[in-house]
Amino acid sequence: MISPKAEVATMLEALSDDVSLEDFQYHLYVLEKVKRGLQRIDTEGTLSHEEAKQRLQKWLVD
């Protein structure tokens, strides 16, 4: 498992030198959301395409 410090260092190396603080914060935000999503998949599983369509049906327009 990679440490948060190592993840940030890797991200910094991948970003351009002229990245703004706002852009950096956004990248950190996205990284955290992806990590949480992957953890949630491990604990709760996923939905099939049909299950997702059923859950979203009230918002989908035919």
C-alpha cells in the first residue's frame, strides 16, 4: 500500500511546473474521491447495468 505522502509526490511529479494551487487542490480532491470509490467497491460491491438503470429510472427520460 502506497503512503499518502508518496501519492502526493507522484502526483507532483506528473503535474506541470506552472500548476496553480487551485488545480493541485482539485487533483487531490479527485484522487481522494477515486480512492474512496474503490474502497466502497471492495466493501459494498457494485451494481449491474440493469440495477443502475432501475435505480435511476425516476430521473431518466425515455
